[in-house]
Amino acid sequence: VRPERIRIGPAGRPAPEDGSRLEGVLADVVYLGSLTQFHVDTKVGRVLSYRMNEEGGPHLDSGGNVVLTWPPDGSSVLAGSAPAPTA
């Protein structure tokens, strides 16, 4: 999932229809000029989300519980490499 496809909001927000949802804790907020980068610690590791500053949205504080959502067409499955042969 590309970070720009992930939406972030306060905990309790539902997933988009047929979309995905992942809860976590907002670890860090980084302001980068025209966009804000959110670092969220989840059960599957750290996930990044971007928000353009002109989009607005709820104010989120580090340490707070958040939910990440994305539409079904926002993710791709990548094939892994084959295991190495054993001798």
C-alpha cells in the first residue's frame, strides 16, 4: 500500500466499503512543507501515511490511538522469491 493511499483518523473509524483497516498508535508526526507524514506503530510494524496539508482532517497527537484505512484498489500483492534449494 502506497503511503499516499492510506488515510489516517481517530480510532473507531470504519474501513471504506470492501476496503482495509488497521489500528495503531501514532508514533510521530513530521511536517514536510506541503504535506504531513504520520508514523504509526501497528501489529504488523510501522506504517507511514501522508496527508496534504490543504486536505485538512482531524488534529492527531503523537501517542494517540488511530486507524489507517485504504480502498481495495489501493493495495497490491507482491510475489516473494522462491526458497533456495537445500543440498
